[in-house]
Amino acid sequence: MKNRSLVSINDYSKEEMLHILELAKAFEANPRQKILKDFVIASLFFEPSTRTRLSFESAINQLGGRVIGFSDSSSSSTSKGESLRDTIQTVSLYSDLIVMRHPLEGSARFASEIAPVPIINAGDGANQHPTQCLLDMYSIMKTQGTLDNLDIAFVGDLKFGRTVHSLVIALSLFKNTNFHLVSPVELKLPSSIKKFIVDAGLKYHQYTDIQEVINKVDILYMTRIQRERFSDAMEYERVKNSYVLKADMLSNTKEKLKILHPLPRVNEITEDVDSNKKAYYFQQAKNGVFVREALLASILGVI
């Protein structure tokens, strides 16, 4: 993995994904190591972020690295009209690796093709979010003890949800994964992503009602309806409250059920769920530090 960009979860084999998860386990046991003290990592966030940006920066700092970059593109020369090409080529001169979030699909792939340093995609529009996928896999492995033979429900915005796209692709590599896809008709999982399920010989089921699946699954993966992905405000208003998970809905769910959410949430999970032992989304966010430590160390070749 040394010096290889991570743009899509497809860039890693199943074995490489599992290797990162094993490294993450080791970093969770010992997260503070000064193994990146000789490296500078650029953090370029052209879109807002809390968990992804800060967990990357926490990972870099805990490993002794240095961070440069911006969290608001208006403070960079892109606000003056500088092209993405010129930004990437310039920042590559100052850093050993670039972590980038950008609103345009394909931007991370473009950056990886022109940059002389590795690129880690921290989300490119509605396309993919591979590092979130790996921390989701780590969270599932920790809570279920396996990535095989699981029933998982994805709920909410499956059309624009880049975290869902990456995770569906990755879990299609594991045995007997059963996918339950819950969304408004307008926000169904794209056919291009469902093809990974079909090609793997696995099954998926589509629903519009969360009550049809909530008692069947091992993982309930909630997502928000993303207002920023809608060009039509009326369409967003029509679907924004399609699914709201409340504590009283969990009474007949599986004992080992865990509720995941890539966050931020808006109103799709009420706060009374937070104290339920099946809620795992804040621990899931914490797991991001360990997974991102594993990725940075692997790509920079220090382990």
C-alpha cells in the first residue's frame, strides 16, 4: 500500500481491507506513537466536515505528524479562480500526502492522477467515501465479531449517500451478506452500486417502510437526507423526514443490533436513542481515528 492513493474502496482488495482493520485494532490499543514525525500531511477540505477532518488531524497529531491545509475553500486561492489542478500541484510541493474532500464526483481520482504524492479521498460529491467505509467495517467487525453472514439495513438517502455506496461495495466481498435497502422511491440505491451485490451472487431487498426490516437486521445504518445534494428545494422538503428512528422502535430488535450513522444527524435519530446500548454511532466516529492512523501509516510506509 506504500505510496498508493486511496480514491475508491475498489482500490483495495478484500485482503488489504482486512489488513487495515487489523492495523486499526493495534492502533486502538496504542494510538499515540511518533511514527509520522518526519512527515507533513495536507488537509484540503473544499466542503464542510467535522468528524472526517478532525479525526484525520487527530490521527496525524497523535502519530507525531504535521498538518497544513484549509477547512474552508474560501480561505484558499480557489476563491480567486485557481484550478484544482494548480492547487494540487502546488500543495504537493509542500506535503508528503494529501487528504482531500471536494464536492465534485471524480475530483479525487483527477487529483491522484496529477499529484506526485498519494491522495486519500475524504469524500468526492455523492460518489465515494472510502475511509468512512473502512471505519464502518471496523465498527461492524468490533460489534458483530465478523463481516460474514450479516443482515444489514441501509436507511435514508441511498442515492446520494457516498458512505452507503462505498460500504455496499465493500460488504459485497463478504459471505452471505444480506442487504436491506430502505429509502423513498426518489432516493433508491443506484443500479451501478446494486450491480456489485448482484455480481457477487448476493441478495438485496428494497423497502420504503423501516418497520418491515428493523427487527430482522444485525446492523441498522441510518443516513440523513442530504439537503446539499438536491437541486430542487421542494423535492428535499417532500422527503426530508421520511425516516425517524425513536427509542421505542427498538424493543423487538435483535439483541446484538447496532445502530450506525456516518453523522451528522439532523432528525433521523432522536436523542432518546443515544442512551440505548444498541446505539453505536459516537463510538463509530471514535473508531475513525484508529482506522485513519492505520491508513496514514500504511500509505506513508512507516509500518
